[in-house]
Amino acid sequence: METGLQTQETGLQIAEVQRIMSDAPAMLDGNKKSAQNAIEFADRLIKNSRDAGMNDALDAQMASYNDKAKKTISVINERRKPFTQMVDMLKKEFTRLESDLKAKVDEVQNIRNGYVALKMEEQRKREEKARLKLAIEQELIDVKKQAEIQLSANFNEHLREAKQLLLDRFNSATLGTIDEVMLDISEFNRDLTREIYKTFCPKITAQYHSQDNLSPVIRDIMEQNYKVDKPAYARQISAYVSDLRAKKESKITELRELAKANAAERERLEEARKLREQAEAARIAREAEDAKRKAEAEAAVIAAGANASAMVDAAVETSVKADVKEGYEIELKNVAANLLIVQMWFENEGKSLSQDKINKFTFERMRKFCEAHAIKTGEMINSPFVEYIPIYKAK
């Protein structure tokens, strides 16, 4: 508005507004009296027509009344025009000011919405990048875990086979070969060579890591484990050799008893011997399985710690979020998709409403409900013909 006495758009002068407003009470009072007099006269004519019936004289009066009443309406209209026109102009001026300001508010908000949408897109990219980074890190953690488990399993299986080989050699001894067998056992190779250890190499495939990427990782794990497994293998083989040597005398006694026993006794002794051998083989296998489970548990603990650390790092990278109100705008790809909107609304709200309230629902209100329902519950219409477009508004 200008600083003078009239508005820029309507040309309505303030002094004129004041004059019209000051005349309004008298104008309204005059119009009331004119209208009331005309209405009262019309009531008398109507009453006469009901009481005595219509006649030419009364019809002439009514015709004359209508002519005069129309003129009265015209006079009343002319009297009130300045006021009502002024009110309309003031209303138009007020709403124009509001509309102009609202347009600027919307323009500013749209700029903010565009900015926050950009920030949300950047956030989405950061989250996607962080998810990919986390997936790659977690895969590598899992690769290391699986490599440790496989390597341990292969090592313990090799150790089991070596012990079983020693046990089989010991079990094969006779009175005539016992010394030779024990010599062979005592000289059993305790060296776990790199050539043998290479055969334990884990076989692992991955989604994000090529074999070229995995090879040095697995090679490092094998090198670290070899430094531990090589002496461990020698210790365990030596311990088992000592255990078998300690059983030499009992083995000789057993063989002598077999040689002296009759057929029935020999059968009993043979059966007992087989049970002892089976029990010892089962013990060796159980030791290998226990070692395998222990290695799996240790690898799982290490992997869990590494995973937790990686997830914390990923959460920190994506912790900064825009101050935004999120929503959805549903876009329908064909006419039939309208039925899906109605169905979603009816299943979640409409079926609990009375018929009167259902009748008042427009399709637009149903669509708005589905948009709000998606934000509130995460439930969306699953159809290629219905697309939920994310909407971001700055708070």
C-alpha cells in the first residue's frame, strides 16, 4: 500500500471509506424502514387474497404494488451499493495482501524445500556409500573368519590323519615286528613343511572382492597361522609318539596273551582289542572336532568385534541428517490404480466408518490418507502402477 490516502490496486480512498462507513448506519436504517413498509403492505395484500379471494380490484392493487416494490428494491440497492462495493473492494485488498505475502512465503519455502531435498539426496548418497563400504568391510571380515575356520579345519584334519596313521602302525605290530614298528613310530616326521601347509589353503569366493584382492589377505593369514601351527604340529605328534611308546609293554603283553590263548579266549581278546582301537580312533577324531569348534568360536568372536566396530564407523559417517519433514506423493500410472487407492483406504480406515462419513470422502482424501499411512506405518501399495515419490519439506 502507498503511504497516501488510497490503495495501490483498488484506488479506494481512506477518506471515502470513512465517509461511507459513517453513513452506513443511517443508510441501513432507511433501507430497513423501506423494506419493512413494503413487506407489511405485501402481507396485507396476501391476507386479503386468502380471506376474500382474488378479484380484479385486488389484482390491480397487487400489480401496482409489484411495480412500486421493484422501485423500492432498486432504491435500496442504490443506497447500499457504495457500502457493499466498498466492502468488496476492502475484502479484495485484504485478500490480495494476504495472497501476495503467502506467495512469497511459498516461494521462500519452496527454495528451502529444494535445498533440503538436495541435502537429503546427498544424505542418501552418503548412506549408500556407507552401506557399500560397510558391506565390503563386513565381507572382508567374513572372508578372514572363513579363512581361519577352513585353515584350522584343514590343519586339524591333517593332524588327525597323522595320529591315525601312527595308531594304525602301532595296531599292526606283532611280536616279531614290535621293535621295528616302534622305531618307525619314533622316527615319524614331525616337520610340517610349507609345501604341505600350502595344501591347507582356504577356498573362498566373495561378491565385492576379487581373488586377486583376497589372495594377499589369505596369504597373510596362512603365514601368521603357520608360525603357530608348525611348532604345534611337532609338539602334538611328539606327544602322541611318546604316548604310543609308553604303551609298548602293554602291547607286547597283549600280543603274548593272544599267542597263548585258545580259540575262545583269542576271540574275546581280539574283540576287546578292536574296541580299544576304535575308542582310540574316536578320541583322536573327537580331539580334532573339538579343536575345529574352538577355532570357529574364536574366529566368530574376532569377527563379531570387527563387525561391531565397522557398524559404529558407518553410523558415525551417516549421523548428520537434515532437519526435514518427509512425506510421499502418490503417482498413479493408469486408471485401474485408483481402485488400489480405494482398497488401501477402505481396509485401513473406511471399513470402520459410518455410511454417512464414507459418503463425504473424496478420492483425493483417500489418496492423501494412503500417503500419510505410508509415513506412519511404512505400509505401501505394492503395485507397478502406484509409485510413491518422496517429498521433503524443510521444518
